[in-house]
Amino acid sequence: MKWIGRLVLATLLLLGIVPGAGAQDMKRPEEQLAAIYSLKVQLEIEQRRLDEALQRHSELSRAREDARSRLQRMYGELDAMVEGRAEGDPDLIQAREADIQKTEQEVTVLSAETRRIRETIKDAHDRIDLLGDRIGRLRKTLPSDTESLTGSWEVSYLPSGDKGIFMLRQSGTLLAGEYTLEGGWKGSLQGTFVDGKVLLHRIDSKLGRSSDLEGILAPDGHTLRGTWQNYILSGGTPTNGSWIARKRQEKAEP
């Protein structure tokens, strides 16, 4: 569970919560990648908060304007009764004044609440901008690998003999993609490529996170081989083994 501690620390560093620390203090790519992931999670949280605040502000604004309209109408009715343009005995006038006072308080409360929500919206925008800036700056510090894993890979699992296709996209040391395996299994891939070493998290479309694969890129740049660990235990099926992937050659343009 050490990676969780590094993830939390990375977030604190990049958000400036730890004084005097920043992206330059994280030398290892693993730490930088953990920080990017943590910041992206926080960015999604802030965006949801912003959406909720905007929705709440819209609701409060409508309620405030409705209250102001009712207040204006009640003032007109009260003025008409006081000036004799409409019938109104003292009890009715007093009741209308009480209604006006109550509605004035309602407008005051709604106005204060919309001001508070506007501050929340501003704060959310500021934090989203900060997080986006930190993610962009940190991505620039990631080392780039000379061999690209982007492309289609023919994969074989041992000892089961299952075969399939990995479609990978490499961006610096980050890996993402999709896979299909015999038997109709499919899903997404997420991981890293650092110093010739691959780490992939296989996320099945139906079962969720199903396995992790570790491997090493061969010197030819077209072969990956390593080990896998299954997280979904089924009776009689292997829980770990080895795997090998060979990159498909792109067809030359005619």
C-alpha cells in the first residue's frame, strides 16, 4: 500500500499544500505518474462540484427573482389599499405588511445564498485552473522513451494459451488502449512504460479490473514478454502465468 502514501504526498506537493515543494521534487517517473493520476482524480471532483454549484445557483436565482416579483406585487396591492385605490381594512393592511416583511426576509436570505454560491463557483474555477496547470507542467517533465508502443500487438497467454489483440497508445510514459481476447472478452488497458518496463492494468468491460501484466520490451522494439496476475479467482483456472506480445507490422502505403 506504499503507492497510496506516495499518491497522497504527490497531490499535496503539487497543490502547494506542502511549502517549498513542487513537481521538481519528484525525480522518479513513477512518482510523477502517480501525481498526475491523483491530480486528474481531484480535477474530476472539482468539476463535479462546479456543476453542482452552477445548478444550485440557477435554482436559487430563480427562487430569488420569484420572491422579488411577489414582493413587488404585494407592495403595489398595499399601496393601493393605503391610498384608497383598493378596498382594504386595517386588519387586511396589517396582514399584507406582515407578508411583505416575510418576503423581504426571504429575498435577503436568497440573495446571501446566491452570493455564497458565486464564491464557491469562483473557487472551483480557480482550483480547476490550478489543477489543469499543474497537470500540464508535470506532463512536460516526464521522460520520453525512444521506442513507441503505439500500435496493435498480438498477445498470447500461458499456460492457458488464450490469444488476443492489444491496441496500445503511448504518450510519454503513459499507456492506454483496448483489448479483445478469445471467448468474447474485451475491455480497456491502462499503464506505464518506464525504462523499457511495461505495467498494464487490464480492466474488463463486464468484470472490472481483472489482471495486471508486467513485461519488458525486447531490444528489437517489437516483442513484449513478462508475467500476469489475475484478480478474478475462478475454480480450476490459473491465477498467474506468463505472456508474450508481438507488434503487428503496419502496412506500407501503396
